[in-house]
Amino acid sequence: MIGYYNYTVILTYLSLLSACAGITISLAGGGHPYLGCFCLLFCGFCDAFDGKVARTKSDRTQMEQNYGIQIDSLSDLVAFGVLPACIGAALIRRSALLAMLSESYRGRWFYLLGELILFAILILYVLAAMIRLAYFNVTEEERQKTESGVRKYYTGLPVTSAALIFPLVLLLEYLTPMDLTPVYLTTAVITGLAFLLKFQVRKPGLRGILIMVAFGALEFTALLIFHLLVKK
């Protein structure tokens, strides 16, 4: 078979499988955005350690390294680009605000127009994530021609930050009676722009990664508790 199947790529494969499961769950039936968020957080956990795990294999060939880079970006596009968009789509389908607009015949047209605009925002978010990942791959390839080791800074907000940003919005929805679908869509716009803006973000070390993993674990636990109690 083509491809590689050793332990260095297992976390990346698991991240993609989790993302696909999250997309399916989020869009099933009337929409299950909160369940999709659990998959998003798991994707973030896998991504936090996949690079470090891969680098523990001292005899990796150049082909294996290049393969790892490619599947990492492809997986990230699905996990942190498409999955958050599908969670947003599920929120739109469940939105009480949009449902109010569809109560009248005239309101139905406003509802359809509003739905179209909101879905367009999610599509543009995915496009921004793809551009960010492609740009990273190209610049990383150029960097490796003149530098050794791992990079110290990222240009623009890493797409993997979506794993912590969007679950936080879902948590806020549990804490307020308001429909926060517009907040989620606004967050998608801001996050998508941050993917593309030219500013430097220091790459976190092991301590920073552990802090982010701990924060993600808190989000996961809080979402689970609220979901069991409120059953959104």
C-alpha cells in the first residue's frame, strides 16, 4: 500500500478521523454543534503532539518527513477549517433568531437571504484557513533551505487555534439564554482575518503546549458537564 503507517503519523490520522466524525455529527438531523465541538477539541489535542511524536523517530527518511508535513496540513484544513464551519452551519440551522425571521412570508425571504450570507461567511473562513496553510507550507519549504531545526515564529494566527477559540463560544451559549450564533459567525470572520494578517506569533514550547492542552481539557470538561445538564 502507498503511504506510511508507523507511529509518527497516527495522531494526524486520528485527528482527521475525529474531524470527519465531527462534521458528520454536527450536520446530522437538526444539527449537533455541541457534539461536534468535542471532536474539534480532540483534533486540537492530537495536533499539539503530532510533531513532537514524529520527531522522536531519528531514522525518518526525507520522504517520510515530507509526507508528514503534507498530511498534517491536509488534516488541519479539515479539522480546523471545515469542521468549525460545519459547527457554525449546525448553529445556523438551530438559530432562534433566524427562525423568528421565517415566521411570515416576507420574513421567509429575509431568512433565506440571511442564511445565504451566513453560510458565505463560513465558506470564506474555510478559504482563509486553506490560504494560511498553503502559505505556511511554501514559506516553511523555503525556510528549510537556509535554516535548520524548527521555526520559532509563525506569521499570522495558526489555524490550530480554532480548537480553543470556537469551543469557548459554545461554552458562552450555555452560560447565557441568548442565541450566540451571530457571535460565532463574528468570531469566524475575525479568526479568518487573523489567519491572513502579517503579524508574528511565537511558536509555543512544551510549557506553552501543555498550558493550551490544559485549557482545552477544561473546555472539554465544561462542555461535557453543561451538555449533560442542559442537553443542548
